[in-house]
Amino acid sequence: MSEARDEDNWKRQALLKVYSDTEDCLKKMDDKILALLQKNVPNFKEKIKNHQAHLKRKEYFILVAGK
């Protein structure tokens, strides 16, 4: 189970890095591109924040199946 937790943590950290890189990229975009992005993906900044908050939670769910 510890291996599964470690792998989950590694994946969460990798995804958080992607979101951080995305935010950095968004800061560099010009207003026209940002407006087009907002038109096609409404509330994208809020969605990014929500996903980051979800990834930062330290809850682990383990399902065990058997007979």
C-alpha cells in the first residue's frame, strides 16, 4: 500500500508542476489569445485553481477487492 501511496504522490506532484507551468505560460500570453481561450474554455483560470486544490489534498482512498 505504501508503494501505491508513493506513486499517487509522485503523479500528483507531476500534475501540479504541469498546472504551474500552464499558469506561467498564461501570464505570458497576449490579451487577444487569452480572450479567445476564455471564449472557448470558460472559467479556465478557476478550473486550474480547483484542480490544483484537489491535487494538494492529502486524502488517500484504497479499495480492496476479494472473495
